[in-house]
Amino acid sequence: MADLTTSFMGLDLPNPIVVGSCELTGSLEGIARAAEAGAGAVVLKSFFEEQFAGEVSPEERRSFVSPEAIDYLERGGLLEYATRNTARMIEESKKRVSLPIIASINCQSPHLWPRFARQFEEAGADGLELNIYFLPYDLQTPGSEYEKFHIEILEEVKKSVSIPVSIKLSTGLTALPHLSKKLAEAGCQALVYFNWFLQPDINVASLKTRTIIGKGDFHQTLRWVALCAGRVGCDVASSGGVRRADQVIKLILAGASAVQVASLFLAEGLKALPGLLEGLKAWMGEHSYQSLEDFRGELSWKKQQLAFHEPRDAEAFFRSQYIKVYMSKSKI
């Protein structure tokens, strides 16, 4: 019998499949269904800073939320998912399910992150995922400032809670391995690659901008999991693009401690989850693996670098221009 247990951000999971932050994890019923389907853990639907605006003073509100957002909130747009309701959902979930519950927070203002974190820890959350996103659009702000902001947020949260903390990063960061290492040194127990937020688009008929739902890029996630696993000083997990069991296997071979899945479950329902686990078990049986640790990270860049004389020999994960592939007559 294949042993699928894993450790992620210091939490013991029965298997590596984590239902990522989405509509399915935004209700007590959805969390219960995820547990019944066999999830290793769930990440709650992200709680955004703007939803907190209804629970702080008008003066505090104006310091971190735009007038348009405040107007929307005061008309009831998002208050149904305010901190008190989220905390209550965590409390009730812990009574009904045994799998780890990870609360997800998304803020813009540094002083609010620990405030959320304390509330969710007190409600019984097993861990926290800091869903950090800053678009580096300012011409005067260097990348190092955005990286520094991530570390400052983590340090403030770590001062306020004792439960494990992970950070979900976005793709628009420079020197991702360096930042990952710095975050691990600052106390981050796990990093999740990546956030897939709403994306911009342009309607050429109406000449207006619009937003569309972002889609995870499996191969981009695979690349960075493989490049960072075993090197940055904390667990690495994936988020984005997983739709089949073989993709779960690839990510574990690359070094992932856990695999977050959301889009597949939103499209096909949580009935797709057992298929991922069965596919993983079957593959492990075919290769005589008893546990995930038997093959985790075997094809990470760190392991391949040790196996070859030069880093270039393991270039599949870090070389972006596959000249040999495009020049070759045969497809690889």
C-alpha cells in the first residue's frame, strides 16, 4: 500500500493534494465535501483587506482603501465574507473535519496582516497562507523594494501568531530563488508558486479595458518548483495548471511538498480528486515506490546539478530559449 502522507509547512497531511483557495473552500459545506473527497488539506477562500473595511473606523478605512472600494463595501458587496464570518467558519469546520485548515489572507497595508492572522489563529486555523500580490508598475520603485515589503509583512505576521505561515508568491518578481531564501530565513515555513489573479484584456470593439480570469501555467510552476526545491530552506508547493495525476507526479519529482488544485475542481467538481490520488498510487506501484519521500525531488534541479559535471547539463529547468528543440527536425 502506497504511503501518500506528507509534511507541508510543518503540518502532517494524509496526502499531497490540497484544495486551493477558491469558491469551493469559501463555505462550511465546501470544506466538508473536500474532506469527504479525500483532500490532504484545504486553503480557505482568500480574505481580502477591503472586506475588513466595514469593521474598522472611517479614519482607518481611508488610510488603506480607495473611496470606490469603500462605497462598494458599504453597499454590501463583500461583507458577507467578513472576518467574523470567516472565523466562525473555521471554528465550525474544525468540529466537522480532521484535515488541516489553512486560512488565506490578501492585504495591501502591512499593519493589517497581523490583525487578520491573530483572528484566524484564535478561531482554530492550522496555518496561514499570505496571499501577497504587488504589481511592480511604478517607474521609481526597484524590485528590491517589493521584495523587502514581502519580508516585512512576513515578519509582522510571525510576531503575532504561532501557527505555521506560508506565502503564495506571484510570477512578476525578480530573483525568485533569492527572495524565497530570504523569506525562509525570516521564518516562512512554505512557499507556494504561484498566484494567478485576474488578467487584463482589451475589447477592441468598445475600446475599453476589461478583466478576465487568470489561468495557471503548469510548466512555469514546474520550472520554479524544480529550481527552488531543496535549496531555499523551506517547503515548496505548487499552485496552477494541474489537471491530471501525471502532473501531480511531475511536481513531486520536481520537489513539491504539496500540490494545490482549484481550477480542475471548479470545472469538474471534487469528484475529480480521488482520481488524482488513485493515479498517483498506481504510478508509485508501477515503480515500486513505498512513499512520496522515495522519489520527491529526484528530478529537482538541485539533485540533477549534483549528478552532472556542469549545471548546463540540467538546463531543461532554467534555460528559457530551447534553441535545440526548435532547430531539431524531430519533436522532443
